[in-house]
Amino acid sequence: MGLHFPYGHVDSTLRDLAGQAEGFGRSALGGLNGDVYCVTTLNDDGPGSLRDGCRKGEPLWIIFEVSGTIELSSYLSVSSCKTIDGRGQRIKLTGKGGLRLKECQHVIICNLILQGGRGNDVDAIQIKPKSQHIWIDRCTLSDYADGLIDITRESTDITVSRCHFVNHNKTMLIGGDASNTGDRCIRVTVHHCFFDGTRQRHPRVRFGKVHLYNNYMRDWGIYAVCASVESEIFSECNIYEAGHKKVAFKYLNEKLAI
């Protein structure tokens, strides 16, 4: 038997990627029903830039005709019905922001590198508020100022798959704080991800329902997975390989704040 890569049967075509998500984000369509937008420059903004494509109101399947680093001057806001498809190129986002998914739906983000973002509370991918039907697939995320992926403020029906998390502290937050009771609607699937020596939050969960399966977590610095107020976590077929810190699962007795 030869090697079989994930979605190998569809990676030879463009739009067949849509509909391949598993779990809670399986309905994410991205820009399936829109035109193809080609990123032709690594500039932060302007014609042919990633930012220009992401702000447009219509559905778009965004691909790249260039490889390299995009230095962001601020958060890059992604509007509804967009696929950011980095397959076939090496695209790294860095600078003073990450991707912001605010009040949007049907977004697919595939095959990007997000590394080294700096600024006050800057996350690599920030999903809030009230965003839904999101799929983040085959991305590498590391070394951001705050979190790598934050899912809060009633955002739901999200899948994070086959991503590599490395060189970071607060990796993934699901559910903002103990007063955000609206986050009871959150549903997230995390599968086939590699948490590679990241310190904590693989993920940390408040209120939401989270399914973790077929992930590999090794050599965390504080704990692997943390549950707190009203959260539900189903951990299935994951590998927890402890280093010096042995606590794989942690429960924080956090009181509901009303």
C-alpha cells in the first residue's frame, strides 16, 4: 500500500475541498458558489491582495499565484462565504495582526502559516462574535502575542483539523469567560492536530461542547486539556505524551458569573 494523504482524492481539483470537513464544521461551504479570486501580490492591501479579496461581499474562492510572507499592518477581517486556499503555495501571515472572523459564516481556511504576530491581544485566528460554519484545515500556527485560535462570543459549528501548533503558550481558547452564558451554543470539533510542546489550552473550554479525536499532544508545559464552567469535552483516540508536566486533564472550578 502506498501513502494516502488526507483528501488526496480531491486535492487535484479546486472546489471539491468544500464538503470534506468532519464534525461540527462539516456544513462549511466557504466560497464554493463564488468566483475564483487570485492573490497576485504579497502586499498587505490593494488590488490583488489577500485583504482586498477577504473584504469583498460576494462569495469567493481565494487562491494564490505567489508564495511568501504577508506582513499584516492590522487584523485581516474575513467576510462570509470565503475560502482562503493556500494549497500549492507557501503563504505565511505575520506582523501586527492575524485573521479575524467577525459575525461571518461559511469560511474555509486551508494550508496557511500564521507565525510571529505581535500587538495587544493579537490572536492568529480570532473567531468572534456569532460566527458559524467555519473550517480551519492543515494550517501551522505559532508564536503569537495572545492565542493561536480563540473561539468565543457565541461562535459555533467549527472544525479545526490537521493543524500543527508549536512554540506557544495559550494555544486554543473555546468560550470567553464565565459571564458569557451565550457561549453555551458553542460546538467545536478538533481532530488530527499536533500540539507540539505548546504549554497549555489544547484546548481550554468554557460552556461549549468539544469533540477531540485523533490528536497528538506532547510535552505540554502546564496541562493538555482544561475544562471549566459548564463545558463538555469528549476525548476520543487521542495520544497524550507527557514530558515533565504530568497533568493531562485539568478542571477549574470556575463559578458562573451573572
